[in-house]
Amino acid sequence: MFKVVLLQASTQLISTERRDYPEWHHGRSDFAVWYIEIDQVEVIQYLDHIKTKFSDLLIESNQRQYHITLFVCGFLTPKSSHYDDDFEIDTLKQQVQALNSLEIEPFELEINQLDSFSSALFLQVEDNNKILDKIRQQLAQYSDEIAALEYCPHITLGLYNDAWQSDLVLDRIQSIAIKPFKIQVKYLSFGYYKAQILQGLLYPYHQIRLG
């Protein structure tokens, strides 16, 4: 598992290339993840507000719904795996049963800090009761996470459109006072996005309602 590295001073950002990535998707389309969709109107409006303060630095083509990634599964396939990052439907069924066995009640998360990776601006998510860790442990019983990193729950606001100097972003982050928000989690989603569309929509495939 690789360690998550936050943006450091006096470095360069990583610019997102606007292109297809055939060396990654090999012609496959549906890349699947477990996630929590942000559906509270007041939170979405606030995230939009913060993102506009960085709009000159972020790619404009971002259509993806605000969400918290829980577990990165891989390319959805109904048959036997061919590549290491394929994810079979039968594995999804096992994960769903495992999550249902937890009998998770609705819970709260909190956003209270703006930060950045070298490639993306995000808001940190606080999980004081470690519920996300329990969910991830259940999912990991049946599938290895793709490109597994040290887990850092967050809401991505956007990817950078150029290799800007990091101090430009860090100074702007420091100038913004973040308003804390509680996120009410009532269901968990499994879905996918189209690999050929940069930051395209997330399409829900299965949902587990909590409680």
C-alpha cells in the first residue's frame, strides 16, 4: 500500500492530460467504485462555492458528482477476469452480502479542512467513529483494491489544468476559512464511470440503504 502524500511547498502540481488513456483501459469502459454520494443541497452549494475560488486552476470538463470514494474496485466485467484490474459481478454480490451483514445504521461524517494532492484539490472528511474503515475491511475480504493507497477519505473538488507552482495553491488554501459541514450518510453506492470520458458522471449500479 502506497502512502498518501499531500501537496508540499515549493513543488509543482501535476497537470491532468486531456486525452484517452488506452494503455489503462485496454478498450474496457465501466470502471467501478464503492462510494458515498453527496446529495445534501446545502453541502453541494458550498462545495461549488469553494471550487469557484480555484476555477482558473482546475479543468473545466469535470461532470462527476461530489462523492467520497470508499473502495476502488476496477473494470466491471460479467465474466472471468483477464486483466489484474478487472472486477467480476460475482465479487460484487459477495461484497453486498458482507456489507448487509454489518447492519450499519445511518451515520455522520464531517468536512472541515481544505487541502490538496499534487494532482487534485479536495476537502478532507473526518470519520470519528471509524465506520468507513469497517466498511472497507468488509469489501477487502473479497477483492484487492486497485492502486491501493493509504486511505484518506475526501471529496475531490477538481483536477489541475496545468503544472502550477504549489505555493500558489497553498497560499490560496490558507486564505479561505472553511465552514464545517455534517454529511448525513443514509446509503452506500456501487457504481461506475466511463473510462473514456475524463471526469465523467458516476452511474449508480447498486445501492445499500442503511438502517
